[in-house]
Amino acid sequence: MKHKKMRYRFENSHYDLQLTAMVDMFTIILIFLLRSYSVSAVQLTPADNIRLPASFSASQPIEALKLVVAKHGIYVEDQKITDLIDGKISASQLDRRDPNFIKVLFSALDEQAKKSQGIAKANTEVRFDGKLILQADSEISYSLLKKVMYTSTLAGFNDIKMAAVLIE
């Protein structure tokens, strides 16, 4: 048997471009990129003259009260609360009965907590959750940080996040 060669005639042929598969592919890529891209509305900039500790772990910043412990002072929401001398707090700032309690820091944090609780009473969508972002210079002693965290928890800020520089 002999096979005949078939000849196709392309003279009168007309082909349409099928875009359905390509549109599906671009839709999937677009959804993937939108899901993997995240933008945080929280602005967290290190205070002047502060060296944050380094970390390998990364997490999204949260919206919270900002507390800065630098070698020259303690700040709550960019307002200086007390001076530090070479990263040490003076004994007059501490409570005589509880040497871990920083009086001026408690007053400032308690004022912020009351302000947040007042807003939460007026607006049911907002609630006070006691979150705090602590930026501390890497050369600050652990004993001072312990006093700051102790005082913060007494003022109602139990959820303390430490800010660090991400090492990639």
C-alpha cells in the first residue's frame, strides 16, 4: 500500500489568537504577587544616637506605643522623660521602697494608658491592648532594661516588643 502525501492548502486558512490561557496565567501571577507583597503602615525609625541590637529574625512591626532607651535619656513617644548619665539612671528617679520602679517613667506610661483607654471608651472599634515597642541602645545594661520593662508592666503595658536591626 502506498501512502499518499497529503498536501494542506494554507491559502484560505484563518487562525485566531487564543488569549484565554494567557489571561489565566497573568491572573494567577498577579494574585500571587499581591498576596506575597506586604506593606506595613507602622513607621519605626531609630532614635538619634542609638545603636539597636542585631537580629536574624524578622517580623512585621505592630502599631504600639514607642519607648526609647538611649544612653542619654528615656523617651516615650519622642518626649524625653528623664536623663541618663552614661546609660545609668540616677537614684533619685527610683522609688526608695522598690529600686526597680522608675517613677517618672510610670507616670508617663500611665498617662498614655489612660489616654488610650479614654479613646477606647469613646470608640468601640479601638481597644487598649497594652502593646509597647521598646528601642534600646545595644550598650544599655540589662539591669536598666529590666527596670524599664518592670515599670512598663506595672503601667499596664504587658506586651513588650523589642526593636532590632535585621541582619540579612
